[in-house]
Amino acid sequence: MASLNPVNYGTPRRSSDTQITLEIDGQSVTVPQGTSVMRAAIESGIEVPKLCASDMLEPFGSCRLCLVEIEGRKGYPASCTTEVSEGMQVATQTDKLNQIRRGVVELYLSDHPGESLTPEGHGDDELLELADRLDVTEVRYNKGRNHQLATVDGSNPYFDFDASRCIVCSRCVRACNEVQGTFALTVDGRGFASMISAGTDDDNFLSSECVSCGACIQACPTEALIEKDVVEMGMPERSVTTTCAYCGVGCSFNAELKGDEVVRMVPAKQGKANQGHSCVKGRFAWGYTNHPDRITKPMVRDKITDPWREVSWDEAIAFSVDKINGIREQYGSGALGAITSSRCTNEETFLVQKLARAVFNTNNVDTCARVCHSPTGYGLNSTFGTSAGTQDFVSVEKCDVILVIGANPTDAHPVFGSQMKRRLRQGARLIVCDPRAIDLVRSPHVQADYHLQLRPGTNVALVNSMAHTILSEGLENRVFVEERCDMDEYDGWREFILRDENSPENTEQYTGVPASMVREAARLYATGGNGAIYYGLGVTEHSQGSTMVMGMANIAMATGNIGRPGMGVNPLRGQNNVQGSCDMGSFPHELPGYRHVSDQNVRDIFEKEWGVTIGSEPGLRIPNMIDAATAGTFKGLYVQGEDILQSDPNIKHIAAGLAAMECVIIQDIFLNETASYAHVFLPGSTFLEKDGTFTNAERRINRVRKIQTAPAGYADWEITQLLAQALGYPMNYSHPSEIMDEIARTTPTFKGVSFDKIDALGSVQWPCNDDNPEGTPVMHVDTFVRGKGKFMLTPFVPTEERANRKFPLLLTTGRILSQYNVGAQTRRTANRLWHAEDWLEVHPSDAEMRGIKDGTLVAVASRMGETTLRAKVSERMTPGVVYTTFHFPETAANVVTTEFSDWATECPEYKVTAVEVRPCNTMSEWQRRYIDTREKQQQIESEQSVRDPDSVAAGFDAGDKEWEPAE
Amino acid sequence: MENDKMVRQANQIAQYFSVYPQARAEEGVHGHIRKFWEPRIRTQLIEYVAAGGNGLHELVHTAVDSLRDEPSSGGESGDPAAQQEIGRRAT
């Protein structure tokens, strides 16, 4: 059990309305029906020896160590597989039982090295610990045939598999199956030849289907599977619970330390979002926090063509203040703005928007949600009354029908993807709407009932046709609608949806999805029991992103699939704190808590709290800031933890806008791409270097706890505060908890939130207020936040971005499991072994027509620009559609994406770009210029390049000094 | 913002609301632009309409009629003197 001081109850918790009372070792114990004798004993403080049992896994009954005696029963039943019954009398400690257990342990030790891989005690080896406890001091058996010379599989960059320590208890295999749901491991062979095997005979762990989630290591009782860092550094000594800094699942981790150094990150079993599970990013890819590319001193320069000059904090802040004041005096506050980050804490984000509003005196503040989930805010607010997912993650356990639209949970939200797959294996039905055959469409023990493989850009036509089917076939939940929704709006929507234009037979021409399949899928969603929608950026990043969010909300209301566990409309947020950064007033039209700046009552609250006057007009969005900069009316930008040059569309335009500004202040952990155009660089902090909170996709506010000090000395909130103070504003927090107290004072949905409460409860889901003092797992239970649910009309308006003779293919973009967004973090870890460059997935027929083979270097050209990357011929795509990730700046997928955006929020239309693809043999001219420019503009005075020159020359540099590009 | 881009975005808003009855569509377009567009962009739109408003959806023209009559309510005007005054109050 790879974790410090875990309490392993042996079998999972059971819930039941019926309680069972039994007697264990003379002690009366009461537990829910269905509980194992083992769990009942351990919950009562009675230890039961075990090796094959884990409370993360279903009981298996193979190790023969947890045997007990039960009054009236013959033999020695395994306590893990024996359920409690009323009046049962159990003995766990008898001479006979101990004799049997000692014998079993001795047999195990006869084919085991006998000592831990770590220098400290028994390390993670439960067998050695058990031998000690049972007083097994010698092994009587001669060394016969054994596995002690087995080769260690060290292929995985993060962990080893040492078969000489393996007792073939199957915990790893079951963890891979039951927890992760990948089914990559198996017990190969029989009898003595039994061995744990990853993949086929020719595979090792790295080449197998293993996704390196760490569940097997977590499960292993003998150090056969163990983290390389533990072998190298020894066992950790203490742990601090914190929250992962990657995706919107927001997993809780125990950072396990030796001294002040992190040895490993172990998923916290008490974590309510992840329930003890993890993915390769959160579990292993945290090494970037100590990467040599970290910038450790503030830097300034007068011109972006100058080399960076390292300066003191005082000089950097004074330099920034001079620039900001100069711009404000010359051009007014409207020429200033700020961008908050979903990778920073709630408290830090709150401070940045406060800096913009209270100190810069502008509502020109925006956040990276602009380019991902801003349509979620608009759509859910319009229909339900608030901008948030409706359910907690555990709600999926009550789903009967899961509708996944434009999301790829197993890659982008892997821990929740595993929870979803578990429910699917239990029998829930699945509908996938995606142009690409994502893993959920067909993977081990999971197969979608329907894969609606629609053409990019036709989501709204599809959801309208599903709604049409529901209404025309009388499948709506009329009782729910009449009780919970605005009937005038419903009547208007009904009339609209029932128009012929929205029938599946008519929309098929746009979507490419057969009408009969749409009708069958819609029937299943409407009548299959609890129906839940999970969606991602494949919904939002369209010119009709907001319309589609409203379309999904409409069918959820029409079918009554809202307000109870197992239902709802659930955005899978891209970054760990997208929800939080939006909650904190990061949008230019909203103050914290999604309240419009034009509302005098709301402004009064903040004006009183902050002692300033707040503007009542909406500020500039990120694309507006760039446009205004090129127009000469926007001059200064403070960016915390965001890399708009890589992540935002139409890179050339972003670069031109940044270059037109007089002062760009970047606060980040690495010299990111945007920093090429910056005048001030303020070195920030990672999630391990600060206190605060993140809010995940289920509105769960989790604590982030400081484990080490940032190399440059300050957490991000402290840097913002330094800037505010130097600008003359009295910002004097001594701890982020004081910032949360201010959020609670000013924001009704956070009224009951405090660090003390989160520490006491583990986490809390907003709204947390007088009515819901411990938070709200499921929203809109009795009434919608806005009162009556509002059906919104959803006209399908085809995007202007169309395939044509010159650009006949449609490009769509997404993420891959091992890399994360712009890759600044994961590219600086061993995750590059799985994905060292962006690939273009092309359907075999499109590839053949163009002479493209697997691995061919191809040019992808749109009307906006051209870039070069390698092709991967894949039947995941439908003909006419190509796909790429955007993790590597050198690929610069966004050089080809367009300026088209969502009508309501200006969220870019990343998911539809008309392109042509052709074989080529070199990087594009733009890529060469870009890399050259970056090299010059990121130069630090009197230092060598921050990037490895060989990899820069090869065109595949990613700011990492350790890993070679893929062949 | 380039005029072409502004026109396209305004027309997108109009296309969405055009599915509603006329009065609500007009209110929708006006309300959306008023609620989400920064004053500089609203001013640009008003000036564009004053110059002929080529290519704009009819609903946008109607919305601009209303916008023209509404002064911005301050705080974001871009007027240096006004901003400095606010700045002084802040400090």
C-alpha cells in the first residue's frame, strides 16, 4: 500500500438501510448490511492480517491470511469475502489462526528477497511488516525454484516492476480493472509460472496499454511495483494534503515528503473528487516544479528586443509601477487590463481582478475561461440561473444513461473518466456525440450504445434534432416541466423545436448522423432512467457554443433530468480552477459571484469593502484587449499564469497586439511564449508553493497547502499584493485565508466558506451559505436558481468556416492524456516519453488521397496560416476531418485557427478550421521565424539561451533540457 | 476592432435573437450588446452605423438606435481626466 499511514479497511464501504450487529473478539459491532467481516473488524479497531485485500477493490479471497473463526461454521473462512450477519460471533485471533497465518507468510517469504527496497524499515512492504507482526523470523523451506532472478521492468519513467517481490495477489490487476478501468494488466501463466504481465508477451510497462495512473502501485503490498523516487530517495516521513494543479477534476493528493522534499504524490482516499484515484499527470508529472527552466529572479527590459535584465523585486515592482502610472496618466485607465489564471488559486484570482478594478480602476479583466468555458457561463446562467455544473462527480454512480458530448474524459479528465467507466461496466448506457472515435466509444468492457459521429460545427443541429424527437414522440416529462419551468418559454421553445427544420431527417444533411440513430439515441436519453449530460470544449469552442449549452439544458429540463443525483448538465472543466476563476469575478462584465457590474447594489458591496468607485460598464475581453492594442487604445497588461500567445487563436494577431503594448507584465513560473513580448517578468509559484483553494468542476472548493517556498520567494498572491501596495493601494493580507474571508463577506454563494470550514470538512461545494452551511452537492433540487427553468431558443446557424475546394478538410483540436494544455508543465516532465510532439490524425482515405503515411511530415494550411507536424493515420477520424493537439509551441496549432468565435462570449471556434494537408519535408516559414524570434526575445542578459540550441535547431524544442524529440 | 470583425460579431448576435418575436429580438440584441460590449466597441458600432452601417443585420441597426440614446455610465470611458479622478479616489 503505497501511502504513509493508510487505514486500509480491506473491502469497500457498503451502504444499506439495514444495520447488522455482530460480535467480533467479544466486541459488539454494528455495520451496514453487505459489509465484510474484515471491514467490520477493522472499523472497530481490530486488526486483521491481509495481503490481497484493499478497501479500493472488491474482495478477492486469495491470500489466506485474513482467515477467521465463526461460531457455528466449519473451517476458517476468509473475512474479506464473508459478509456480516445478524448475531454472528467472530474470532480473529486464536492460536490456530495464528499458526495458519505464520505458515502462509513463511511460504510467501520463501520466494521474496526478504528486505525492503528502501533503507528504512519495511518501506512499503506489507508482507515484511506482517512477518514482523506474526513473529515469522525464519523460513524453513530450502530455496527451490523461485523468481528471485527475475528482471526488473524499469521501462516506465516513474515506477519499476520487480517480479522477484511479487506474490501474485492480483491487487495490481484488480486495481487496473476496477479502479482505472484500463485492463492493461493480467496474471500470465498458471501455477508457479504465474506472473503479472503488462500487455502482451512482447510488451513492457511502457509499451503496454498501461496509462501510468499509479493505481497498481497504490495497491501493491510488496514493493513489486514501486515509485523510482522512493527507491532513490527512501521512504517519505510525513504528508501534507493538497490539490492537484492539472485538470478540472481537482484530485486531492497527499504530498509525501522527506524533510522538506517531495518524494511522491499519493492520491488521497478521503478526497471527495477522486476517491483515492489519480492519473499520470497528477500522480507523477509534478517534477516541473523543480525544473531548471524555472525563472528565479524578476526581470525587466525597456524593449522586447532587448535581452532580459535580472533585477531585485524592488526594482521590478518599481519598474512596473512607473509603466502602469505612465500609461494611466497618458491614456487613462481604459488602456490598462489584467488576465487571471485558472492555474492560480481562488484567492490569487480574486486579487488580480481586485487589482484591476480597485487599483487600475478598470473592468478590463478577463481569464483563460474566455477560450474554453465562457459559453457554459452564458448558457447555464440563461437557462438555470447560475454558471455551474449541476452535480457532484459521485452522481455518476446513479446514472442510467450517460450522454457525452464533445468531451474526452479518459484523456482530459482521466480520474472522472475512470469513475464513468466503472458505472458503464455496471450497466449504464452510453451515447457519445463526437466527430472522433474517442476511447469511450469502444474500449475494454465499455462500448457506446450510440456514437453520433457528427461533422464539426453541427452540435446545435444535433441537439435540436434530439429535442425534436423527444417532443414529437411525446417523450418529455410534462409534469416536471409544468412544475419547474416557465411555461411561456416552454411553449415558445416547443413551437420552435417542432418545426420541420429541426427534425432528425432534416438535420442529417448538416450533421451527417443518420436520422434513425438520432431518434434512437434521443429515446434512450429521454426514457432510459436517470440521464446525465457530460460535456467539454467540443461543445463550447464553437461559434454556437453558448447556443449548444442552452440546447443541452433544454433537453435536460424537458426530460426532467435535473435536480437529483444521476442527472444534470455537467461541464468538464479544462483547468483545475476554471470554475473558481470564473466565480471570482474574472470576467469583464461581472463582479465575484456572477453579478453584473451595472448592478449598483452589487457595486456598493465592493466599493464599501475596497474603498473605491467601481466602473459600471463592462470591460474588454481578451480578444478585445488585443484588438484595442493594435488600434492603439490599450497599452498595458498584467498577466498572471496565462500564455495567451500559445493558447489563444490566430497567433499572428495576438503577437501583433502584444507587440503594440507599452508594458506587458508576465507573472509565471517559466519564460512562456507570451513572455517574448513582455517588459517585466515576475517569477511566480507552483501549487506546491502557496496556500489557497481551487474550485473544481463540481463546484468543490479544495485546499491547496504550501509545501515549499517558491524559488523566487513569493506566492503569486503576494506578488499581486506587492504591486498593489506599490501603486498606493492598501492591500495587506497576511494569509490567503483572509482573502477568502473577504470573498465570503462580499459573495453570497461563498458566505459560509472559510479555510477553517474546508479544513474541518475536507472540502465544500458552493453554494455554501446559511441555507446550505456544508455546501450543495446537487443544484436546482426543488427550484432553479433563477426560479423557473427557462427554455431558450436554439436556432442552428452554420459556422462561416466551411470546407471548400482550397481547404477541403475540417481541423478540430483536443488534448491527450499525458500532456496538459499548452504543455508548460508536462513538457518539462518524463510525460514526453508518451507524447513528444503534436500529431495530426488523418483518416486513412484522406491520407491515401494525399500520399500521407504514418509519421509523414505534413503541412497543415488554413486561410490564416500554415504549420508543420507529423501525421498519424487513424480510423478514429471520420473522412474529411483531421485532428491535432496543441501542447507544443513549435507546432503552433493556433497559427491555423481562425478569428471566428462564439456569438455570445467570443470563445474561439477552435473546433472548426478548414484546412488542406500535404506532405512536406520541413517546418513552415512561420515556424522558423517564430522560433528565431522567440530565441532572441527570451534571451537573458549574460546568460546562455534558456533553451537547448540543438533542439531549437531541430524545430522541436519545448523548453526542456532532458528529453530527446521522438524519432 | 476591425469593422469587418465587429460587423460579423454583431450580426451573429442578431442571428441568434432573430428567432424570437420582433420586440424580444430587438430587446435581446440591444441588451446583449449593452451588457457585454465595452463602451469603446459600442461607440465604434454607433459610429459605423452613422457612416452607413453597411452589412449590418436590421436588428443591429435597431439596437444601435437605442444605444445611441444611452450615455456610457462612466468608469471605463477612456477619458484620462475621469480615470485619474477615480484613481485618486482609489488611493
